[in-house]
Amino acid sequence: QATPLKSLVHTLGLRISPRLLAAMFHLVASLASFCLLASSASTERSDNSTCEGVEGDRTSTQCSSTDDSSLLAIVKHNVQKADDVKFTPPIFSAQCPLSPKMCRGDSCCPGHPLTSWRSFPCPLAGRKFKGCAGGQDVLVKALLAAMTKDEKYRFLQGVGWKGHDNMKEYHIGNAAEYQPFGIPPLNMDDNGQGFRTFDSRIVGKVTSWPCGLAIAATWSEVDTKRWAVALAEEFKVKGANVILGPGVNVHRVARGGRNAEYISGEAPYLGARLAVPYIHGVQSKGVLAVVKHFIVNDQETNRNSVNSIVDARSLWEVYYPPFQAAVDAGVSAVMCSYNVVNGKHACGNPDVLLTDLKETMGFKGWVQSDWWALHSFAAPQGVDQEMPGIRGHDGKAYFSAGNLDFLPGAKIDDMVGRQLKMMLRHGLFEAANRVCQPPHCHEELYDRVATSQKHAELSAELATKSVLLLKNTGILPFGARVKKIALLGSACNAPADVRQQLRKFDVGSYYNLGGSGRVIASDPVTIYSGLSEACKKHRCELVTEFSDSVDVAIAKGRGADVAVICGGTTSTEMQDRPNLSVDQEAFMVAVSKGISSTKTPGAVVTLTMTPGAVVMPWLEHTGAALNIFLAGTYTGTAFASVLFGETNPSAKSPVTFPITEFGTVFPCKETDCHYKEGLFVGWTAFEGKPVNFPFGHGLSFTTFGYSELIVSIFKHKWKQCEGASVCVYALVKNTGKVKGVEVAQLYLGIPDAGEPLKLLRGFERLPELEPGHVAAVVFPLHARDLQVYDALKKTWHAADGLYRVYVGSSSRDIRLAEKFVLCGGHPNGTMQHKLNCKL
């Protein structure tokens, strides 16, 4: 398969004028032997399944499995195993910058006066290559000195769009096209939770994963990294080397249309902890991560004009921490958001982009605009790249050559150099990580299958780990006594309308959200499918009612051993949810009440699929309640595994489930949106108030006991606490009858009048414990964990006084408590030491 001549020239890293390219066109045949990007791949079907692939506009796949021993047997996917496909990376050569010499990945480029005569690695050299006088920093300097103005400008302005339409064979974001010296293009795609299915030919060829909030419910750094690595693998197969994620915004507005994308939930500390393994996982595979949306992009209502008016202390203590963690983890880019921040658009606000992000946080990567988020030529204010490269309404760009020409050369080099440094640092120049050059990405975008059996199994595992057991009076797990199950409600067998989702940007389903984060689950495992397969194994009978007829559902529920009632709702970019109710709320209330009037409430189980917190007015009539945040293809698999006890639930909620939505923060309808709640965002605003289920809550089929709390403030004997100011130790024991996993949590009460009662400052997902077994949990508290932000001095400090340590199973299920004192900003002892400290 011959590569187009233009791509060949790009691959070779040559600089050739358009006129010369035209003259060379007739020499293509003679150049065929030098084609470096030809590729072919054989695909292998899973040994235990047979599948028919997508044909034309058909977006569903039909698979049947010959192995019914596992719930994964009902997976209906085109499981051509991308992980088994071997691509032989070609050997590249490129022109050395500042020299006519051609080089390969195992050689140096000659020195030049602009590099102080130091040799430097060939642009195609691997990151471990050390044979030159200078390193990648010298290479970047040489590249910037050798590149023309136009070549640099192609880094700063995206391409591939006409108006609001993405051009064929282009990725969602495209920059740095057709560069010399072996510089690869930047091919960017949505989203942080999977490769966006923006074309019907992509549906079914990528994994529809659980959403970011579902992953957050696992409270697992290990699983977050596994997920991130798998995401990066699929992006590479699809020809992308930049992933537009993770989304880490803290949930301020419970109705937020994009809350399902954000791994922080209601706690900045949770987002900060999970952002790190995500970024490390993605970038370990030669794909750059873009953390978003910076900053206080907390609602979709009027998102282009709403003015988020927020004080500096709240920014630094609530909204910045996940971004600071991403910066510290080496994230490659930050995406600025649509909204206005304290009177200036975020993509053009020097206070947040230059002062806070680049100077104070120390961000070394580049800032890109969200798509059409620019309202001015904002390069002087800290934006380094305009996306998608046009304004949309008139086809023109703010980052036009005419505007860029007004910037000093050093500023242009800084903007481009930030991108080159990240590309080199994470191996984008290396042969194994090369990507296609748009618009020659047809095969990668539309033909290659990126999902695999391995990824399907991981997706099902993560979905199962994300199932929240919110209430259980003993009906779960289903045992031998449950012979007949009534499955009630249309949501139990909800289809995924693929055509409608492809037709409209802002349409989601009960399996995936809408908008740019949408990875369509083309043939999802519904709750009905999951339970049907489980009942074959457990020998139970399913009776169903999917028309949402209250009378019929009550009749069938009364005639069964247990009634399972389903509800769901979804969300999308561009609009916030209208309320916190599931779509079938009235049905669920009426049916649960009707069944429990003649049977015990314990005979009713409710299952909900949601993009965030919901109210549950049916709870008093139920024996068990489970929730899953939009979980992709294997939603039904996950629920069934927990209901029948094949998996002991271990998820903890990253959000509060309120009794009613009054008391939550609503989206602002006015232009000026005052963040009057200050530091009291999400769960901290509900402290001392009744809720259905608090932050951090999640039940198990076993029980755990906590003991032996130690607060160490002097020399720490635990390795996990090296460099920590305070170390907290406790023992957790499985006191139940079945093995299970606990997520131990630490909350800290800080002696400052402006702080919430307590803040999340530690958590650990423990290994699975057998009954009677014990695990030690160690929580390091570093200096920043003890500090508050002083907006006047623009510094962090630790207040003197009494600090309270709480360790438990949720924010309200506190099992152990201790105190320690800070004097002069330093720990002085627990209360047991009775130190003389003037407070």
C-alpha cells in the first residue's frame, strides 16, 4: 500500500516546496520502494466466540459465545484482538536540524554555533539514547532555530474543520501538520474516558468504558492506571497521540451535565490522587494527556458566557488541587475552558493562565483552548494553541499568521517549544509511536479495530468494581431461596439508540453520556441480559414488565420472591440535567410502595444507572438499592455479578446522594455566578444535615472492624510516610463471613474558622481480605495536607491549634479518632503527650 507522496516527505522529515512536490509527483512509482508507512494487520477472533462485524451503516455487532461459565459469555462485541496484532515499526530517517545530514534513531546530529557546537540526538532517537554531547534540550533548541515561521505557526493553530464540521480523515484536533526533521503531527481525540465515536464506522471498534465518575467510585489508583494504559493503547491504534483528558473538575453543581466525565467527584483530594496514575498511565504509552477544563467550568448552562466569580482561597483549596497534581505528574497540556472567570474568559485570563498555572504551579507544558473557546487573540494572556483552529462563525482564526507576527520570536519559540519538549519527553518522535498524517488517516480512524478481548474483560471488571451497594437489609446477595425474580421497568431493558446518538451531538444513553465524551455502547449488556444469563447459571426464573405499567408491575412483583425495579437517566455536554430524578421516578415509587404493601420491603431491590447523584424517594419501600454511574457496554454484567454475590461490592461514592435536591447548588441562570458557598462545596456543605447516602459511602457483603489507631508526629517507622509531616496508622479486619475489599478513609479537621468540619486527606483501597484477616493501613499527611491558603499573602500556611484525625469507612462512618497539635506550624504531639503549647 503506497503512502501518498506528501506523507512520505513528511515521514522522511524533508523540507520540500509545494512546487517541487508537484514536479516530483510523477516520480511516485520510483519512490514506492522507499514507502515507510505501509501497514497490514491480521486480526484474530476470540477462540470462544463468533462475530459478524459492522457493515456499512450497521452499527451493531452480533456475537455468540460457546462458553456460558462466566457472565462475560454474554459480551456481544466485535472482539478482534488488537492486543494480538503485531505492527512492525519501520526504520525512519530524518534530516538533522541546522544540517543537511540525514540521521537515524541511533545517531547524533552535528553541532552548530547555535548549539555551542554540541552534538545532539537525531530527532528520531529514543529517549534512552545518550551518545551525544547534548540532550533533548539542545535538540529542541536546534529544532526551533531551524524551523521556519510557517512551520512553527502550524503548531499554534489547529486544522481539520470547516465551520463546526470535522473534515473526513482528520482527528477531532489536528496540529503540527507536515513538519520537517521527522517531527510528527499532533493528532488529538476526545475523550478522557474512551475514543469518541464521532463516525458510525468507529462504533463497535473501540471500547465503551465506564465513565470517569464510575472509575472514581473504585477509589483505586491501580485500576485508574490500568484503565488509562488501555485508553492510550486504543488511541494509538486509531492514529491519535494526544488524549483530551482527564477531566478533573470538582463537582460544584450536582446537575452538571459533564459531571460523569470528572474523576474528582465532590473532593479535590480524590481527583488529585487519581489524576496522577491516569496521566502516568496514558503518557507511558507514548500518548500525551491534556487535563481539563481549566478552570471552574462547573455548569453547562450558559457555559460560554457565565462569569464564575470565585475567591482566591476557594480556587486554591477546592478547584486547583487536581490540576496542581496533574502538573506535578508532568501532564503535557492543559485545556482552558469556555466560561468567564472573575470577569475574563478562562481562555484569555492571565491571572489563572500565566500567574497561577504557569508561574505558581510551575506548569511546563502548553495551554490549548477548548474548541471555539477563544474570544480574542489570547497568546499574550497565556494560551499557546487555538483549537480547532477557526472561530466557527466566519472560518477565520484568532491565531492567524497576521496576529502571530506581532509576537516576539522568543514568545513564539516558548509556545512551540513547550509542545516539542513534551513530544520528545514521551517518545512521540520514536518509530513505535509514529502516527498517521491527516488527511491520510482513513485506515486508522475507520478501519482498525482498537478494542480487544483483553479490554472487554477490563471494562467489565471496572464496571463491576464501580457498582455502589447503597442499602442492604439482607436481601442481597441472592441465594438459593430466590427462585423467581420480577424484573420491572423499561430501564431494565433499555436499548442504545445508536442512530439517534450519531445524529445529535447532545444525546446520551443509560450506558454512556452525550457530547464530546460519548463512546457509544452499540450493543450494551442490559440489566435484563445480565440477569438472564445469571439465572441460567443460578437456576432462577425471570418474569418481566418493560412497559412501565404500574399495575402490571405490582402484580408481577407480588408473585415473585424478589422484585428488581430499574431506573436510569443520562446527561450530556451543552446542557445541565433538569433535575436529580431518574426518568422513571414516579414508576419506581409507585411500584415499590405497591409491592411492599403486601410483601416486606426487603423483597424489593432497586437498580439505577446515572451520570451522578440522584434522589431516591422510593428508599423506604426497598430492602436494597444499588447504583452505577454510566458504565458502558457491561452495565448488566456488573449488576448481575453483584446481585448474585459473584462479586462482593467495594465501591465508595465520590458524591453525596441527597434526600432532595434543595440544598444542592443549582446552575446559575444569571451571567454573574457568585460562588457564595466558598470552601463548602459538595459533600462538605452537607455535614450535619440529613442525606440519603454520604460521600464515601458504600456497603459490602461482609463487615470490617477498625482498631489500633496511631498518630505519629516524630520519626515515622513506616516507609509510606517518608517525607510526611504526620503519619496515621490503623488496622482493618474483615469481621464478616465472606472475603471482601474495604476502602479505608482518613478525614482531617483543621483548626481554622473558615474550613469545613473535616476534609478528605487520605484513602487506601486495601487488598481483598479473607474472613478474620487483618491489613494495616498507613496514611501519610504531608505539609500541604495540613495547610490553608492565605489569599492576602498568596502563600500556604498551617494554623496553630488542635487537629482532629478521623479514620473510617465513609465521611460519616467514623470508626477511630485522635488529635494532634501544631505549634509554630510544626507538629508537637498528640494530646496524650500533654505538651505545653500556647494556642
